[in-house]
Amino acid sequence: MRYLLLILPLFMFASDFHTDKIIEKNSAAVIKIFSYAVTPNYYVPWSMHGQSASTGTGVVIKGKQILTAAHVVSNATYLEVQKSLDPKKYFAEVKWIAHDADLALLEVKDETFFEKITPMTIGSLPKRQDGVAVYGYPTGGTQISITKGIVSRIEQTIYVHSAIDFLSIQIDAAINPGNSGGPAFNKSGEIVGIAMQGMTASNSIGYIIPTPIIKHFLKDIEDGSYDGFPDDGVYIQEMENRALKQYYKTQKRSGVLVTSIIQGSSADGYLKPDDVILEVDGHAIADDNSISTQEIKKVSTNYAIKKHFIGEEVHFKILRQGKVLEVAMPLKGHVSKIPFEHEKMPRYYIFAGMVFTPLTQNYLGAWGKEWDKKAPVDFLYAFRHADITKSDDQEIVVLQGALYNKINAGYSPNNEIVKSVNGIEIHSLNDLAKIIDESGETVVVKTNTDSVYIIDVNEAQKVEQQILSQYRISKKSHLDSK
């Protein structure tokens, strides 16, 4: 009885948050999603992993659309949705997907699905300590689940699905498998976020995608295409050290130091290393790289960038060589030579049984969740530095290994970065394929390990089909980025 007395007040508090009328209305609009997906195998790029089945949650919004998280429906070959009190499942399709912001919209063509459903309204950004109720279908049962929590933090967080930082809301209600894509409602029954990810190492910590990100996504697709969120392409250093501030003459100012610029990014040609960024869109930047806005008292400067749309200008005030300058910078999307790909077939090229592929974050994922510790050191170095290296490289090309045959006997390539083919520097997988295809008698491949691989072209052509047949490979290359 002692334990019952401790639990009872919490139950009463949770049940009072939403009236029965709001619970009934919201529950009708919260949808269970059944996803059947086949994902590509980046380590064996000509094959796919086996089909997997998973469940998630979505919520009906205006326009008879189901809003959910992108990772719930990513790589889906078949989707079904189900209402809370209806045993029938309905076929659904992905209409829009934003992998960067982990959001998606589904459509159901059967109009009867939307009967007795009131579309949910998307509210405003909540404040810390505001209450939220997360609706969804987490594992552990089949009925709809409602979990009460409060807003703990509002700050920039890395979204696991895209590895890009966006504004997020941390709540003390756990986000479990199956909850993903489900709505978090405020006390009035408005959507204030979409369940995104949890922290497995901690209890009762979950993250939701806040309404500014959701509204940005919905606004973006109004013209019939999704452009994505902008990125400045700037690496910065905080300026809290006194000697650092003195060196750059910012003792009476605050700001952040530009250390490098990503080649081809928004900032390329507008900002320079050793610039000190003082303001962004009229917001003073603190030495710890934070700004204060009307919506959020303290948030990362990057928040001001991602509020914009691609093609818009962001306005900086900078200190360059002792002079204060105004910079209007047009914004582009995220740029990376080692991208995180979604819903694409891996690209590869096979020559003489030697397998070449671009270095992507997906490929790094072959080393598991802790790939940032377990992947080859040269790959990790490239991942951290490739984007800021001034070079013509479009991507990093890897010699993954060899499908063993007499043509490559004696060679043991093992995840090496290709530097040149026939003395020509390699800037992309397509470059490599073109050079090899146009080679004469011999192909000479050199890698970052100072290894040299020499192949006789005529001999390679003779055994090409034999190698593909032996290893059950339908074609020797896939060079299209789609």
C-alpha cells in the first residue's frame, strides 16, 4: 500500500493533463505505421540486406496527410497504416521525405481512412517545464500509449538519422521503438513535436522534432519540391580564452573565430579563416557560440542559419583584419565529400576483381555503431578533414578489397584510399572508371598505403565475366548516384 500511495499522485497528474475529450480526439488522429524495408549493403554494394519489418507512429494533419519521422519509412518497399480503434490496415505511400530533418508525409488514397478523424493542429514552440503528452505505439503492447513528460531542454542536437544538427526538444518522457514519428501534444492538444530518438544509456530521456523544423519542412514543399535546410559550411572556434581574444582584438566584443571553410559551401568566397563573426541576422554572438532570440533565450548560432530557406541570404557582421564588415551570404544546402546517403543504391566499380567504392558515412557504418572508433584510421582522418581540404576531390574513392582470382593473385588490398590510376589523380569514382575503361595495356593503381597494383588489361577482360559469375554479381558497376 505504501507504493500505491507514491504512484497514485503521478497517475492523477498524468490523467488530468488531457481531458477525455482531447484524448479521444487526439487518439483518433494518431496512426500506427507498419513498414517493410529493404536496405542496401554498402560493404557488399551489389547486394541488399534482407527485408525487415518495423512499426512506428504518425499523426494526421491538414490536407489528409500523415506526418511521421523519416527513419520510420526510409527504404520502405511496402507501407500500411492503422487507426487506433480500427482493425483494418490501409495501404500508404511516402509523398514527401526530408531525410535531413527526419520528417516525412504519407498519403492514403482510400478516402474512408480519414473518416472520424480531425486533423491535428501544429502549435508553437513550447517553453522549458511545459508539459507534453507523447502519443504512440511503442513496443510492449498493441493499444495506443500516452506518456506524460515535461520539456527539459531546447537546443541544437545531432539527429541520428541524418547526422546533422538541428533544433530539438529534450523531454523526460522516454522515446521507445515504435514511438518514433508520433506526436507530442501540449495541454491544448496541439502538436509541439514529433518523436525522433531516445537516449538508450539513460532512463526517461527522449527527443522530439520541434514545430519550427516541422513548419519549415511543410513550407518548403509548397512549391512542389523539397530543397532541404541550408548550411553555412563554416568550422568555428569559441573565443572564451583571454589570450585568444586579445590576439584577435575582441576584448570589448564577443564572437567566434572562423578556422576553416568547406569547399563549395555557402561560406566559400564570403567568409575566410581568421574572420571573427560578431553577429548573425542582428543577433550578437557570444564567445561560446550562442545567441539569444525572441523564441529561445540561449541557442547555438546555427539555429539562425537553419531558420532560413536555401537561396535566402544570411547577414553577418564580422571582424576581418581589424575592420568591421557586413557580409550578405546566399545559403546553399549541406555539402560533404563523405555524405550520409539515404534511399540510394551504393555505387561501385569492379575491375580485375578489385572492388572500388566511394567513401560515405554509410560505408563507415559497416564498422558498427562505434565506427568513429573502429573504422580504419585513414578513413576517420578523411572524414574529419576531407571537406576542408582545398582540392578538386568530389569524393574519396576506396579500394575495398579483392574478389580473389588468378588475375589479382598476390594482392591483398584492404580498405585503402585510391590516390592515382595510371599516374592520374582520382577525384571521383566516375573518374576512376573512365580512366580504367580507356586504359591501354596496363592499369596501375596507387593507394595511400604506398601500395601499387598493376593489372594487365587484356587478361582482366578475359576473366571479367568469370569473376562476376563466381561471386553471383549481375553487373560489374553501378555508377549512377540514384
